[in-house]
Amino acid sequence: MKVATFRFAGERHVGVVDDAGLTIAPFDLTQDEAEQGITALIGRSLPGQRSPIPLDRVTLEAPIPRPRRNIFCVGKNYFDHAHEFAKSGFDSSAANGAVPKEPIIFSKVPETVIADAMPIHIDPAVSAAIDYEAELAVIIGTGGRGISRESALDHVWGYTIVNDVTARDLQGRYSQWLIGKSQDTFCPMGPFAVTRDDLDLATTGIRCFVNGELRQDSNTGLLIFDVPTIIATISAGVTLQPGDVIATGTPAGVGIGFQPPKYLKDGDVVRVEIDGIGALQNGVHEVQA
């Protein structure tokens, strides 16, 4: 099932996208429930559906417009990206080796989330090295602590797309990554989410284009630490909650991996595609504080 959070006639709704991608049928939710985005569907029987609306008549929002807490993220989780980042000079974890022995977990604040088609803001007074990172994101359905790797996928509600936009110079300047990862607008998300039974994690293609140029082209089957391992690692001492979002890492081809680096600039357009979910596209807009 493919779902989306959207605005229509001045109100937020959550609905099911038809197989052809032409219409969306709103769930019968109260306005307070719909304000939660797709988290309103987690942990309950699916509500009834109203009459479908043409998709081109609605404004898509991020599936979870404002997560309840920080987004969990995994760093250096594809082999090729781990090596390209370790060589960049901005990797504060490189002293422990290019390829991590255990998952590297960090977070982005909830306010970073923006929807498909919304602008990524870059402020040259703050950073001169803004990068893109195409990632599959996991949406937790059943929370828990001490979740085993074997049962981890039972705790997944579904998946969506995120672009883990990063200020590389800020990431390198500080010994942790929160500031470089949590600038305003630095987590485009969506435009759709799919339930876990609709995605095969062993074969799912992930790509990123900048101005039509293919930069990243990989497969989620190449993750160093797979989704069950990530969930087990985080939940070992942190209680996961329904609606939590976990970004699973980005493959090789980010801007810092080129010589010279290909950082984002005003007017660029970034498009992230994940098979079975859709395409997330955002323009880049320069702003000043």
C-alpha cells in the first residue's frame, strides 16, 4: 500500500495512492488525526476511505510532516561511500577505519523535514559545502526496547525516501554531526510511504540525480548493516517508538566524493528515486540570515 499526507481544500489529509499514481483516496480521519500525517495510521485498523481525488489537484506533504522526535540516521553504511567519505578529510570517524565495525548512529532534528518540491535552503554565510545523500528511511510501527535482529522487521510499519542534506564543512568542524546535518530544510522526505510488505529490501534500487546527472546508483541490498541490525543496535538501550524514522545511510556518489567536490548551489535540482516508493525532488535556493 502506498500512502501520502497531503493538503486539499485547505486541510491536511492522509490517503491511499492508486496503483497508476493518478488518484488518492483520503482515509476517514478527524482533522486532529490527519494533522499527525501517516502516524495516524500506525497501531490501528485502517479507517475507511472517502472518494478518490486526482493526485494533480492536491499538494503533497512529507509523510510525517513533523516527526515527534529526532530522526535516527546511520552514517557510512555502504562500502563505497564509507571509503569515499574517509578520503574526503571531513570524516571525524575515519581514525577508526574507513568501514565501521559497528553502525554509526546520529540524528537530525524534526524541524529539518520538508516536503517534495519544497526548497532546500543554503546560506553561504553558514556553509560553503552543502551535499546531498539519497537514503531509504524506515518508519517504526511497533515500538520496543531490546528488539532482536530476528524480530526487527515485525516492528517496521513501512518505508519512505529522505535526502540527508549535509553541510560538510560543519560536519568536519565539529566532533559530532548534529549541526551539519540539522540545518533548516536539510531533510526532504517523501513524497510517498509504502507499507513494509510492498518493498523487498534485498533488491530495491536507489538513485540520485542532480540537474539530471546521475550521481548515485546503488541497491539497498548493499547496506553494510541491514535494517534488522540497525533496529537491534538502536533499540538495545533506546526505546523505539511508533512513528520513529530511521534513515539507513547513503551510497557512493555524494558531492564530496568527486575531485573537485560537486557541492549543491543555488538553482540546482536534486531528485532521489527509490524503486517501489517514488521520486523525491527538491530545488536548491540560496538564502541569507
